[in-house]
Amino acid sequence: MSMKPLEFEKPIVDLENEIKKLKNQSDTQNIDLTHEITSMEQKLKHLKTDIYDNLTPWQRVQIARHPNRPFMLDYLAYGFTSFIELHGDRHVGDDHAMPGGFAKIGDQKVVVIGHQKGRDTKENLLRNFGSAHPEGYRKALRLMRLAERFKLPVICMIDTPGAFPGIGAEERNIAEAIAFNLKEMMNLKTPIIACVLGEGGSGGALGIGVADRVMMMENAYYSVISPEGCAAILWKHRKHAPEAAEAMKIAAPDLSELELIDEVIIEPRGGAHNDHKESATSFRDAVLAQIKQVQLLSTEEMLEQRYQKFRKFGEWNGDTVA
């Protein structure tokens, strides 16, 4: 898979290219450059450690938006089996930005739902860039109720810049569709596990984000507004997006510290786009562990814990978030 380096990764790429040139020179000209190559490889190792162990929130946002980052269907391909997609909301139509259906993860039968982006123009038009319409959220709720009927856990994969804000979506009441999902998911009598894969934007993310366990991939972000949107409001210019990302605490480590999410799933060094299979394996293992924990609870205990989990958000204790 072709990798396009992000801005902060360019020093790494430049050093890797220098090492390749030295190796090629050593091979073609029969020159012993072992010492120089070893020295530069050590320098590369330290550079990667320095960069990837100290990522800023804005750099994590850039990784979350990487064009080669695995999407929902990639996680399904590597981490699930026996996927059978179901279509339509039984009101308006089908939304390709929100695929879902029956699947197996390990030996566990589940219903899986999530946002799907595209990798090229044609697929992005089909998937509406991962921004679901009202029928996407209504289809998601239909599948959740199906899961409840058959006593299957629900897995929600969140990866969207936000719900679609177009005129058609407003005419078909996108706000009501999301709000109704919030209410119904709170009372759904089956385990719900949600994970932010990349972008977790506003109500578009929260529309399938009410869950017993909410997880995030290490370099995902979850926020009421994009850093660029926040910067445009507060600083009147999008160039302040890095400052906004820092101030909003939207990265997985920050949200974990604030106890707004339950687990951070570690990605391969440099981001999930570097190894789709390893990322899917980590995701699968984390989801299975969380499902097993929730299944130990009675339905009443599960619903009460789910209620209390979201009820405590926003409570303040002195100068710190409780």
C-alpha cells in the first residue's frame, strides 16, 4: 500500500531515503558503508521514537484522517467473519455511508454497524465521505432492535466528520433521527460496544455512540466540532486548528484521562494505516474482552451502569472534571 507521509513525518522519510541511497551505493559500487548505515539507522530509530511517542493532538488528527487509514469495512475484512450486510431503514431507503449487518467476531455472533468512507472520488461519492443521512441512523436503529430481539451484542464503529448537513438531510429530519437514537440506545436491552476508528465528529458520531463501553483507536479523535471549525469560531481563522485541537482535549489519551472513554486501543507505530491487519487484530481482541465483561451483568445492571456512565459526564468537582 502506497504511503503518503504527513507533514511531521517528512524528516523520517528523508532519513529513510538517505539510508536507501547509502545501501544502494554500497551494493552497486562495492563500498563498505556499514558503519555509516548503522549510524543512520540508529538515528532513524531515535527520530521515530521522539516523534511518535510525543504526538500532539493535531498530529493525531492528521493521522486519523490519513487516506490509507483502515475504514469500517477493512476492520470487518480482517477482524470479523461471516458478514451479511442488511439494507434499508424501511422508511426512505438505504444509506451507503452507514453499512451494517450480522457478523461473527471470534466465536461471538454480533450485529455490526458503522460509518464507511471512500478511498477515491467514486467511492467517496457512494459513501458520502462517511457522513450519514437520516436513513443511515434509522437503519442503524433498526439493526440494533434486531440485535435486541435475537440477544446479540451490537458493535458500533464510528468514523465520520459529522452527519450530513445538506438540505435533503434537514428535510428528512437528521436532528430527530440522531436524538431518537440517543434515547433508544440508552434503553436497548443488549450489550453495545462502540469504538471511534478515526474521526468522531459531533452528533454524527454520537448517533451510534451511546454504549456500555466506548473505546477509541490510539490516534482517533472524538469531538463536538472539528479543530478547524473551533479555530474559525474562536480565532477567526482555520490556521489555529492545532491550538484548538490542544485546547479541546479531543485525542484518545486526553479523553481516557477524563474518563470519557473506557479504553484506548494501541495502533502500530506511526498509525493504523501502516498495518491494517495488526490494527484489526488489536480491535478484535479489545472488543471481545469488553463484550465478555458486559455479558457478566444482568440486563438491569447493564442498563443502570449505562445510564450512570453517561449521567456523570459534565459533573464538576472544584476546578476539575469529576
